Amino acid sequence: MRRRELLAAGLAAGAGAVLSPRRSAGEPGLVVRALEARPVRRRLLGREVELWLYDGRLPGPPLVLEEGETLRLVFTNRLPEPTNLHFHGLRIPPGGRADNVFLEIPPGERFVYEWTAPVGEAGTYWYHPHRHGLIATQMWRGLAGGILVRGPHERDPDSELARADDRLVVLRDLELAGDRPAPHEPRDWHTGKEGPWLLADGLVAPVWRARARLVRLRLVNAANARTLRLARADGRPLVIAALDGHLLPAPVEVDELELAAAQRADLLIRMPRDAAVTLVARPRHRGVPTPRLRNPFVLRLLPPPLHVPDVPLPRTLAGPLSPPAPPVRRRTLTLAMFTLDGRRYRHGRVDIRARAGTVERWRVVNMGTMDHSFHLHTWFFRPVARNGRPWPFDCRLDTVDLRPGEVVELDIPFVRETGRTVYHCHVAEHGDRGMMGTIEVGPALPWSGPVSSDAICAFPRRPAGR
């Protein structure tokens, strides 16, 4: 969308921008707030640096909604180049004033986004720029923020999740050169840009006091390329409650957790009464040289005051997920450096056409020599198999990581939304250089039956106990 289309869609919202989030008294269910992308100077890693930030914050301010609420977001671009917003993981319309990654907001202009948080999809999401060709550099300079959609689990006073210390934590790595983030070198476009410092909510190795005996850490990997291999320093297992914004049927224990770029995970941590819990990042090789992190740890949680009551781990979360309808079409997609299916992204070309109300099975093959993370906008998928082995763990994802030579099979229910959007490698530099395609989902045919919005995926670990 160019300037004329932007103006028609609500770009010039008038001089009186909304300065803070508010719920409209005249329009129940409407949340109105402003957001501005601009260069900012702030102190980081012991020096004054210039970053590009949303509302001057690193990470950007969290967008918090209840299921069914509508967000009217007055976005202003104060950057010296065009930008836009992508609401990563949310199943909202892919065009118009919602998750429209094809629009371009020029410097100094304003655009009014508006979309409704879907009922039944409370979870952890995030937002970042998605103007093709500028995604990697804008994210690397600091542009990213979390989204939290609350649902029945957070409102029910008898729910363990409602009594947990609920924390949204955006993770990213960084390297500085002088008073700016280190510029992209030619090799960074091949490997993906990484840095030696890992920030948790803009801080190096923060220490936080838990506010409850049960802590819910909503982790967002907002790095350009780095895969995070997370574990507890004391060797105890991590307990996963949700992946990519979707609650699991029940909590699951893992010895460690790998989060590729753009993936999210909600962890549940039962705090000891007299000891801290420290989250660490272990080395993870992606097939290319990776800078070793200098942090002693990612973050540390101190126990809450002794008078705080105990909160047990929940036994169940989302409950069993319904099986999806059988796939009506199968496709194979190949990932290789800067190409999807052997060709680079071209604006205006539609690479895949699908129909609403159907399920497709995609076989995604990494033909490259390094890891690639595959992301689909608007529609989630359920992994069915990796390298021919079934995925025995129920969940729904929007991003999956593939090591060199790996093959994953994904069932995609095209439910709720129609329209045109993209799928791509979420190593930001790779997407900018052409590892991206366009998908268009048309209306359901008259004979197409409804498709369950539930999906089943797998993660080969063990159920968590109390």
C-alpha cells in the first residue's frame, strides 16, 4: 500500500494522537492506544547508544488485551525510512488495517491499525517490523515488543495460572560498535546477525523478585537469528505450559528448551522458599559460527516473601485437542540459501493458492547447510512428523526450526481468515534476501465442510507432575 491507500485506510488520524492505552466508554470492548517508532539515545552495556525503539522502550511496550477485545493502534513512523508492523502469531485478517505486511508507512506518516483478539486464542505473541528488505536491520536496531492476550485461565480465581506471577519477557541478543548496534557485515546476510550479549527485557542478567510461588515466564525469542538453548542452572527440568501462544493440553517437563528465532514458550516455575531459580543459555550450533554469549545467565528469580501462599502446578491446561480433518492437498517446500522452492521472493507474485475450510499437509525440506526456521503468517500448523518419526506431543505452532537435511511434515487448517500474506525463513536476514513466498487463501468452495481449529503436534518429552 502506498501513500494514497494509507490515507484512505486511516493514516492521517489527526493531530491529537492517543497518548496512553484506554478502554473506550462509548465502544465496549475497544482498546485505543498510540505507538511510535523513533530513534532514541539511551544507556546500554555501559555506554550511550542510539537505538530504534517503539515508544523509546527496549523492548517496546507490551500490548495487553482480553480475548474478544478490539485494538485500535495509532502508529506513527518517526524513523528515517519506511516501516510497518507484523502481529506475529495472531490469527487476524492478513490485509487492510490488521496484519497487513504489504503496506508501507513512510517516514513522518501515521497509520491506524485495528483488529480483534480472537476468542479462544489467549496467549503470548509479539510485534515487529515487516517491511521487506528492511526487516533485519530494523529489528537489529531494537524494534520488537510483546503481545499478551488474556483468556479464561487468567480470569478464573481458582485457576493456578490466575494466581501465578505472570511475566512477559522479550529476549534478544546484541552487539555494539561505538554508539550504535554493530552494522551488518556481508557475512551476516548469510549467517544471520548475532551478538555476544543476551538481553532479557532490555537488561543483561536481570535479577527479579518473584511475586508468587508459581511464576509464569512468557518468553519471546525476538533475536534476528540466534536459537536459544535454555535450561535451569540447578539441573531441574523446565515445565512448559504453552508453545507459540497456545496452551498445551497439560504441562510438560523438558531437560532443556530450544527456542528458534520468533518462537515463544510459556514456562511454569515453582519457586523454592529459600533459593533462587536461574535460567541459563547453553551453546547452540546452527551450522555457522555463533558468537558465544558473555552473560553469566539469562535471568534470575528470587523467592517471594515467606508469607506468600503456595500455588501448585496445574494438572491440565487446554485439555485434549480435537483431531483435524484429513488433508485435501499435499505440497513439498524446499529451503535453501535465499530461496524457497528454488526462487526468491517477488512482490506481487502468488506462490501458493489454498482454500478456506480445508487442511493441507506441507512437507518442508531444509536443503541448506545451516538451520532455517520456517514461519507461516495468519494460520497455525501442527507438526505431524520430523524425519519420518511421528510427533507425539499435542500443540499448535507458527514457527518450526529445521537443521540441515531435516524434513518436517505440517498439517495446516485454513480456518477463519482468507486473504494474502507470506511464509518465510524467520532468520530475518534470510527473509529479507528472498527466502519468502506469498500465499493466498480464497473463500471456501460450496462443498467444503468446516475444519476444526484445533490441531495436534508433538514434542518428545514427558508429562509434568505436581
